[in-house]
Amino acid sequence: MSREFDLTHLWNRYVLESLILAEPSIFQSTLYAASWLPFPFPHIDVVVEARGIDLADVCLCCINPPTIHTPHEAMMLPVRSA
């Protein structure tokens, strides 16, 4: 899902903006999304750090435990180089 995350706003009308902020490796990406919510709820922004773990040699699968941050928290994360 994180490989084409930037296209989410094209098929989900509640997603106002979707961006891939960084892709340090094939198994890691940092994503941003802004979503619309009805009144009285405010619109929400999230930054997700997606990290896949290749377990193909062990159990023929790849797991991807996401880490979700608010945009403010994301600004405090250390910058990673590829």
C-alpha cells in the first residue's frame, strides 16, 4: 500500500492530500495524508512511517507494522539518509 500511497487522494474522496515524503529503501517509506471529516470534527493530518520486514526465507511473508505520528511529532523525528 505504501508504494502507491501518493495516489490515494485520486480514489478516496475524503483524502485531501497524500504524499510520499521519503523512501530510504524498498522496505521503508514516510507518508503524509490530510483527510476531510464532517463538522464538528477538524480535518486531520497524519505522518506514517511504514517499515516492512522481509520474512520470505522464514515464513514466505512480509509484515509492515506502521508507526503513526502527527505532523508536529514528525517534525521532531531525526532525518535519515538513504
